Amino acid sequence: MRRRVPRWHDLGPLMKFKRPVLSPRRRRLASALTIADLRAVAKRRTPKAAFDYTDGAAEEELSLARARQAFRDVELNPAILRDVSKVDVSASPLGVRSELPFGIAPTGFTRLMQTEGEYAGAGAAQAAGIPYTLSTMGTASIEDVAATAPHGRNWFQLYMWKDRDRSMALVDRAAKAGYEALVVTVDVPVAGARRRDTRNGMTIPPTLTPRNVVDAIPRPAWWFNLLTTEPLAFASLDSWSGTVGQLLDTMFDPTVTYEDLAWIRTQWEGKLVVKGVQTVADAARLAEAGVDAIILSNHGGRQLDRAPVPFHLLPSVVSEVGDGCEVWLDTGIMSGADVVASLAHGADFTLIGRAYLYGLMAGGRPGVDRTIEILRSEIERTMRLLGVGSTAELEPGHVTQLQRLIPRR
């Protein structure tokens, strides 16, 4: 080999300096390539009690772990030599186009995670052309969220309370504010045993203890935002000073039945969705009752530990329900590949909860935008690698569910 002294005009094309990004938020969001990366940023920036409320689940957290493991145990089966220069990643939940095959699930106490809370979620969803679901336990009012995203697909999630009049007053407000769908959550006769919250003394508003104060010292931005914006409170409730679990047990009505659901149907003229379905038999009964969609969900593992894995239930429910109503999936989705696997397995649509909150805690509204951007990119790439040009082309042959937990007969 002959060697020579390098010349600048030879080195120049090989050395391109990256333009510095002055905004710390833009830097950390740009460096986040996955939802797991956003989670890591969120954990650094959010006090433990608030982060654990989002990140945790019930009891030993087995339901959540199993739901996520189910997606890890998926084998995707690609076809080759297909034209995938363009891919259509849209879906049509409730008969209306969504630019992406997922929407934002209802989450409570969202402004506790980051002060922009529900406003960031609804605004980002509107910008992305996907649905946003406001929780009964939200910290922004029904009317304010509608005003934030006046052109968005806004849905309202209902917990049936012991005080039925107050429950239906919320439904009436949602109807008057133009909400498209009512999402009734049915897996909450009582609150799940969320041990992280109990150990952290999770209350609304946050309780200041020596441990919390020490934990907050390296996170001044969170406290600054909390103390310099509108006081944290429930937009649909009176004030509360106890723990979250105590509040939920006070509110939730363990007497709710199918007859109550039928009564709700008579009170609501829009689309009706039922969230928290965990058996084939209940799915079939709801389809016969005429609901527009059911959501297979174990509440993100936050209610019954060792609950069925929604992804495992999906093929049997789709087979049983047929065209009776739409079947959606929630719980455990942490990547675009998870969304694609769900659609191939038979889901008409999916919802994300924690993934959205990790983005919110990592960077407010831009962080939610980043969550959606990451998932969109992963969905498009996965579909191209599968040789699929649209979500409508996804079918069971694209997915093999590797078996880890097999029921003993």
C-alpha cells in the first residue's frame, strides 16, 4: 500500500459536523428512537410517585408483564417481492378514517404526569388525525378538551359511579360538547391493588413527605410546572385529598350490570364502545346487545392481576363476534410492530396509554408528537418488511404466536 499525507479537500466530504441543537427538550426527544427510550427520559424527569402511577400495575404486575411478553413472543412472517413503495397505514374505527391504526386511550390524573396533560394528548391526536379519549378521571374538563381540539375525534370514557345522576350529567356534557363516542369501562367494580401507589402515598394533590421532597430535588422543572399552572384537580369531580385507590373505591359502583349498560345506551345517541372485555362469552353478548365496538383490555394490568392476555383472546373473539361489532385491542402495546401484529391477528383498531404518557412526561406536547411519530415510523417499516401495502392486507398468516403460557387441560 502506498501512503500519502491526507489533504483537506479529501477529508472535507468525509467529515460533516452535526449542527448543534440548542433546545434540551428537542435534543432528548430527537435521541429517543423507541417508546422505551421515551420511558427512560420520563423516569429521569418525573417524581417517583407520578412516574410509578403511570408505569405500575396491580399486585405483582403479572397481567402487564404477560401482555407485553405476548407481543415479544410474536413471529412475523414476511412476503417478498411486493411493491411497498407506498403504504396506507390508516384504519376506520367506527366507520370514520383514522390516519393511523391506533388512538389515545383514556388515562386519569394526566396533568399530574406533566402539566400539559390532556391538552397535549388531544392536540397531538388532532394534529395526527387519530382519536383521543378523555377519561372520567381527567384533569381537564370535557369542554376545555373539546375547545383544545375542536376538529379532532374526541371520545369520552365513562366510569359508572354509585351516583348515577352525576355519571349521566357527564354523558350529557360530552354530548353537548360534540364528543363522537362514549367509551364505557366495565372492569372496575372496585379499584385494583396498585401497590406502588400505596407505597408511594400517591394522593391528589401530591402529598409532600421528606421522601417526596428529596425525590423532587433533581426534578425542579416538574415542580415549577405544577406550582405555576392551574391547581391540579379533577375536572369532572369535587376535590379529593385521599389516595387514588380510596377515591376509586368510593366512586366505582360494583352493582353495574348488562341492564345498566342497556340503560346507558338509551341515554347516548352517538357511538357506544365497551372497554374491559376479557372473555369470549362477554364479547358475544355485547355484540348481540348492539354495541358499536368492544375493547379487549385488562386495564393495562391495573385491575385483576393474572387476568387474560388481550392479544391471546383476540382470534377467538373475532371468530365469535364476526361482523357483529368492531374488535379493538388495548394493553401492552409499546411499538409499531405490536400494532401491526394486533391488526394481523384480527383487531380492527388499537389504543395506546402508557406509550403516550411516557412521551408526555418526557417532553410535554412535543413528547406526545414524538410518541406518535415513533409508532408511525415503526408501523410503516414493519408493513414494508412484511410486504404489505395497507392495513387492510394484514391477515393471520402474517403472525405466528409462539406459545409460552399454554392452559393445562
